[in-house]
Amino acid sequence: MSDHILSVHDVDVNEGQVPREDWFEASSTLQHLRKNKKFPTIWCSGCGLGVVMGSLIRAMESLGLDNDNVALVAGIGCTARMPVYMDYNTLHTTHGRALAFATGLKIARPDMKVIAIMGDGDALAIGGNHFIHAARRNIGITALVVNNAIYGMTGGQYSPTTPEGMRATTAPYGNVEPPFPVCDLAMAAGASYVARSTVYHPLELDKYLAQAISNEGFSLVEAVSYCHTTYGRINKLGAASDMMMSLKENSISKSAYDKLSDDDREFNTKIVRGVLQTKKRPEYTKVYGTLVDKIHDEAIKPRNYGGH
Amino acid sequence: MQGNEAIAMGALAAGCRFYAGYPITPSTEVAEVMSRELPKVGGKFIQMEDEIASMAAIIGGRVGGLKSMTATSGPGFSLMQENIGYAAMAEVPCVVVNVQRLGPSTGQPTASSQGDVMQARWGTHGDHQIIVLSPISVAQSFEMAVKAFNLSEKYRTPVILLTDEIIGHMREPIELPDFDTVEKYEHVVTDSPAEYKAFRNDRGDVPPMANFGTGYRYHITGLYHDEVGFPTQRLDEIDPWLERVTRKIENADDILLYQTDYEAGARTAILSYGATARTARHAMKQMRAKGEKVNLFTAQTLWPFPEKAVEELADSVDKIIVPEMNLGQLALEVERIVGRKKVVRVNLANGEMITPDMIVKAAEA
């Protein structure tokens, strides 16, 4: 790390931990990032998105996936900028439509691992319809929803996951709408794998993402994050580190949650981290692919529409 | 066979192997035929949750390597505009069929119209180029579907096949060719993955497109992008791209399709397209039977508009009659080229068809 970078961040060289000389070459995770032109990221320093990106790479690496056989599809927003930095087949689409583009791509290439990367506004407001239908079909796509409860890129407007009473630039007197529980929505719509953790718990995210990507059908991983630049500032929640710590304090593992008394569970306000649903359901492209093969075979050779 | 069925057949003949759509009158037969026929040739069909998703899915399908199509009508076409712009920006080939019905809004689902001519050109936001084709018969519906796919691939652009309820639901005999003999445009990528630039500006106007999952790991975005697809705000990267994607369609002669039936010495011309072109031909026959000389120009490519050909026509006549089932849309373009004084509009936008008499009267007036 150069003195320049340290000085920009107001860190004394002697205080900063200087990484080893071969920090880039030594990190296998970094080898999956694009090496030309795309850095630094557009994310604010202190943002949780880098943690999620690291987890996603480690998850794919742990599965030994070939980067050529992975497609990362994203919509619009801070989260949706993630694929551009990553050395895979990357499709940055329109707001809310990542899962619809991903559906077409998965149908064309059922052999590929298709991962849709979305924020809460992207996945659940403008893209809510695509979200429930992708889950209903149980199409083999992993949906990674980074939930920071706000529209960050546009400057802090309330989203479908902003808690009631919290402020946003478009909720100056506090949000009056109840939020969507992301995982409950996916489970009800039929997702065959649903898990949640936070950016304070990257090792859990690594594990859940690997499981989600391995799952044949539609998977959801909700990565609870924060936006200290907008949501945190408006609601006086402190710096990025404070918000990161609150994810630790305000979350509970599923196993601990399950041990709570009925009353405690009912009044629990903490984020429950863990694998929340696994279901054996037939995957869409498998079912349809089998049908297509059967009809194709029956057609023996493609009909000659010349009709002589 | 119906016009809508012929479009589906043309798509299959051109190598379409993926269809995503949402039911809407009067286009639904296209989806029904595709859902039945695609599996027979190993292709895939999906009925999406709406037209926004349908348009997104066909772009995703094409990125994955399958030639793709959707079909819709007015309200659905409005919903598709966002991602039609994406396909133009990201240079992803795809074919969008719009079987026009009477609008605006829900309008009259079973009534014909030519009210989407301007929307087909300018429906999505921002400056962009697009190809819009319009058939006048069932046989042409087949031919134009093939053409739409080949132009879409060749120029890496969305192509709108703008037909209407009359042509779509009309039945005519048609002799289909052996699909294997139908010409199909295919992309050939010769560069290695390390050298490959999906959007390069310096080697022809249309860089070949690599499919995802074939070793070419690149970025596709709806943002302004550089030659390898990364977002950019640099003018020296934006300007050459903009020039190239404009030039690739503006300068291509093989996009401009039209038919002419000219008589030496004619001072009156009828310029039409789609279902109205059939009325126009009837009017021409009536006029010629009475000994009046008249030229007939049938536009098959509406956008880019065959400007030079219309200019030449205008040089030889005093009057160009432009009948259309709308309140005057393509007439605006004709007026722009030949001047308002020479153009006589004949319009009907209530779901009824224009009659030959209306055109003959306009010629006599």
C-alpha cells in the first residue's frame, strides 16, 4: 500500500499494516478479478459490498468452477456493479431485470452456472415480479441479494426493505411502509435453497453461497449489509465500522434462534442467520430440457415445411 | 396459413431457437406456434411473467448463443421499449414482432392499426439506430421474418418486425422453402479470447459477437462502454462507438427494402406499407383501369426510411398520396423528404381499413 493511499485515508504509515510485496500474486481470490482498467471500485470506502464480492469469489473457487462456465448477471445499483470487476462472463443489465435476463441465458446454456447479483431495490421493488416467478419456476439460478435497506446509488431513498420508522431522503419523517422479509418471500414463492447471513460473517456467506451455487434449482442468499453513506448518515447510525458491529450484535444464528422459547422467538427482532430452507424440487431447465429432448427425438428429423 | 404463423415459420427457418413471450391479442398465434414447433427442432420456449421479462429473456438467450425472438402488440411493445434500448446499446441481435392493434392504451385489441410506426423508431429513450420491417402479405411475413433475423445478426441490432392485425390474421396460400436451404447469418469470431474486443471500432462497423460460455469472458452493459465493454465516460471512447453504431445502419444498403410499380409519365404516386399497401395496390388498379397514370411505392423497410428512393420518386411526380391506418406517422417522414406541399395524407385511426375509394378520391382532389 502506497504512502499516498494511506495519506488519503488519513492513516499514518506507521499505524497502517503494510501488506507483503506480493499481496496481489499471493491472493488466489484477487486472481479472479479483472486485471485491466476497472479499479478502484465505485463503492464508498467502508462499504460491505467488497466483503460480499470476496465471499462470492471464494465460494466459486471452493467449488472449483471454471470461470468460463460462470455468468454473473446484474441489474442496476451499487450491488449490480459487482460483476464488472470480476473475471467471468458478465452481463450488466437494466434495473430490476437481472433475473429475467438470467432466465433467458440459463435456458440457452443450462450447463452454465448463472448467478444474479442484485440489491434490495433491484430485486424486490422494480424486479419483484421476476423474483417470485424465478423462484416459482425453480430455475437453476443463484440470486444473491445484498440488502442494505436503502437505494444507495441514487442517494438514500427508502426501499422495500427499509424498516418502518427509519428515515430516508424520501421518508424525511420516517418510513411508514412495512418491509419485505426477503427470505420469507423466496421461500413462499418456492425457492429450493434459502440462506441469510451478514457482511460481518463472511465465512458464513462463503459457505452459503457455495451451497446455493451447488443447488440445482433456484437459490437465494440474502447478504445483509449496510449503507453508512446514506442510510447510516440520515439515521445517525455511526461510521461503517459501527454499522458493521451492529450486524454482529443484532443478528443471531439459526441454531441459537431455534433454541429460544416460543415467546422469545415471537418477539425476536434480530436478523436470523443460517440456512432457512432446502427443498427438493425439479429444476426448470432440466424438466423442460427433458421434454424438448423427447419431442425432438419423436420428430425424428426436423419436419420439412416445404410440404411436398 | 396465417400471417402470424408465417412469421413463426420464418423465424424457425432463419434458425431461431429461443422464444420468450407473453400472451397478447392479436399476436398470440406466434407464441402458440413457437411453443409447439421449437421443441421439435431442439429449440426452447418460455412464457414469461410479462413483456419486460420476455424482452430481457430473449437478450439473455442470445447472449447464451441462441437466436431469439419475441412477439407482442401495442401495450406489450410499450413495456419492451426499455430492453429494446438495451439491445441497441449492447449490440445484441434479437427480433421483436409487433402485430399492431388499435391504440393508445388497451385501445381495441382485435382492431388493426398502423399506430406504432413512430414508436418502433423512437420508442426507447435516447438516440439510437433500429431496423423496422413491415410485410404486406403472408408470404412476405415469412420472408421478412427470415430477413429480420439475418439483418439483426449481421448488424448486431434489434429488428422490429412491424406487422398488423390484418396481415397477422389473414390467411393466404404460401409455399415454404426447405428450411435447410434458407440463408442464415452466423457470427464467426476469429480473435483469441485475449485479443477479442466485443465492441471494437477499428475493424469494420460490426465486430463479431462471441457467445457467453465459449471462453470469451467479457462484459456487456447498457452503460456507455469502451471496446472491451467496460463502462466509460471518456469522450475518446464514447464518440467512436457512437459513430460506428450509427454508421453501421445508416450506411447499409441491404437494409432498405421496397417495391415499386412505376408508369412512365405518371404525375401521381401512392406510397404505402403493411395492410394499407394492399388497398393502395387496389386503388392503383382502379385508377389505371380508368386510364390514369399512377406510381406505386411500397415500403418494406420503414426504418431506416428509404430516403433516396423516395426523393427520386418525388422528382418525377407532383403528388404523393400516403394512406395509413393512423393519424399520419410515416407521412411525417415523407413530408420531411419531399416537402409538405406534395404530400396528401389519407388517414383512418378507428380500427377500420382504408378503402381504395378513399385513395382514388385523394388522387382526384
